[in-house]
Amino acid sequence: MPFLNCKILSTILMLTLILGVLYCYIFQSYRVVVSFEKTEETPVGSSSGKSLVRGHDFNLVAPNHLQYKQPSIIHGRTDVVTVTPWLAPVVWEGTFNPVLLDSIYKQKNISIAVTVFAVGKYIMFLKNFLETAEQHFFVGFKVHVYVFTDRPKEVPEVKMAAGRKLIVSSVPSSNRWQEISARRMELIQILIEEKLQNYTDYIFCLDVDSKFHGRWGTESLGRLVAVIHPGYYRDDRSKFPYERRPASRAYVAPGEGDFYYCGGAFGGLLQEVHMLAKTCRSNFEADAREGIEAAWQEESHLNSYMWVNKPSKVLSPEYLWQDFKARNPEVHIIRFSGVVKNYAEIRPNV
Ligand code: UDP
Ligand code: MN
């Protein structure tokens, strides 16, 4: 009898042990899954992962039976780098299939907001900007262009296709172009908070003194999108015009920085651009309280932000060239470029 009891007891003990091990195993793997999902849904530096939950950036579902050119895994652009060290694509002509991408994003019924500032004499650039956007920017998609100006009566009449519209907001004039340029982050932040939440998926913030020459479309969509500045992309990082005074919140130390990005074009999912604008604005204002203005205003703050918060998609200088600059051989197409302007004539101060 004692012998039998002992046997039963040890069997019970063994079973408990096995069950315990099994429980731990299942519980642990469950925890791994949960924490993985959490990282995916909450982007670094973002207050909420709302837009990501909507999944626009992740589920790339192509329509069934779509026919397109076979992609190659061994042949492609070799004259340029098409991926960053953190594995974000760098978009150059020849790296994407526009037909495929458009059909993927058409099914998602996405909407895109654009912000453009035309304060003071910069209103003169708006007509060309808007007309060329109609020809090249997300053609066939829902696009809402938000114009900020102190001269609402001078906003040109531009015929826009179905699903596209212009929304004009009045902003105060300013005697300093630096202030106009820098206040953009604040107004973008407020626009997103007050008007765009729940209505827009992506937003692009663009300079008005520019025009479109070629396609800018769904290939540019991503969580956080930055454009490589055409003026510095062949240079060593020591030559990048980052803010170099440690006292500024836009400071980038020697030996740091990936690329030099444009302040004249950036974008991404609404929540991501909101975080970017909010951060740049508060850093800019904190600097101002201490009497510091970064070398290139919001462009400097954008560059220090992107150094930490890596963009998930990088657009090549095809996406913001400069008209005065001769085209380099690796640039097969210019999609958007800054027009030549006489600074003394159009800016309120020098
Ligand atoms: N801006 C404006 N009025 C001004 C100065 C600037 O509306 O008097 C806006 C405009 O959208 C412009 C942007 O701020 O495209 C950036 O300024 P700018 O284009 O002069 O800078 P750059 O591209 O020459 O560095
Ligand atoms: Mn500009």
C-alpha cells in the first residue's frame, strides 16, 4: 500500500511538472506575440499608432490577374543606391512599377492632403504649382490641397479633376521669411489636429516655389517620407549644412547624419507627420526662447529629427531638383523642382 501511494504521488508530481513546463512554454510564446504586435502598432516617437492600425502601409494587396512586366531579382539600377542601411527603399526611376503600385493603392481608396504656403509675394508661384500638380501629382487619386496665404483673394482659379479640391486658409503676413518658413510646422501640426484626423491617410508638405514635371505618385507613399536634397547628395556628411551649434536642438554632431534632406518636401502617414511637425515646432520655439535660430530653420530641425526617427521611405533628388542645376546622369527624370527666383525681389527681408 505505501508503495502504491508513492507511485501515485510521483505520477501526480510528474504530471504537474509537465503541465507546468507546458504552461510556461505557451505563456511565454503568447507574450512574444503580444509584444511583437505592440511594437508594430506603436511607431517610435508617436503618441498613437492609429494610422498604422488602419494598415495602409503594410498590406499590399494586388488585384487578381493583374499583368505587368516580370520583375528581375538580378538586374536593376546599379548606378545609384536603392536601399538605406536601415533597409528603407530609396525611390529612383526604374526601381518601381507605377501600374502595379497604383492598382494596389486604388483598392485602398486612400486620400492625400498637401500643404503649401504662399505668403506675401510667393503667391505668384501658386498657379504653376497647382496646375502642374493636376498633371502629375497622384493623378486619379483623392487629393486635397491646403493653401495657406495672407492673400486669399489672389488664389488663382485652377480647374481640378473630380475627387480633388483646394482649401484656402488665411494666415498673417510676416516681415521675416525665416518666420514664414518656420511657422509652417506649427500650422501643419494644427491642421492635422483640427481638420485632417480621420479624413486623410497621407500628407505631403511642399514648397510653393516649385512645379511638377513628371509623375509623383503612389511610389512615394510610406510611414515617414523624406526627400534627398539635390544640392548635397554626392558630398561627404561633413559638408552637409546641418545646424552645428550644440546649443540648438537641431544640432547634428560631426560624424553623424545619414543624408541631407529637403525642408521643401516631406510627408507620410498623418500621425507620423504630426509627430514630426509637433517635435520640430517645439524644438524651434524652445531654441527661439534661448535666442537661437537654426542655420536653415525648420529644415535643420527636420534633419535632426530624421537622424533619430529614420524615414521608412527615401525619395531620390528626382523628387525635388532645382531648375538652376544641370541634371546629373543618375537623375533620369525630374519630377518636381524648385524654380529659379530672385530672392531680393520676392522675400520680405534679405
Ligand atoms: N514662403 C512664403 N513666403 C515667403 C517666404 C517663404 O510663402 O515670403 C514659404 C513658401 O511656401 C516657400 C517656403 O516658405 O516655398 C520656403 O521658402 P523658400 O522657398 O524661399 O526657401 P528655399 O527653398 O529657397 O530654401
Ligand atoms: Mn523653396
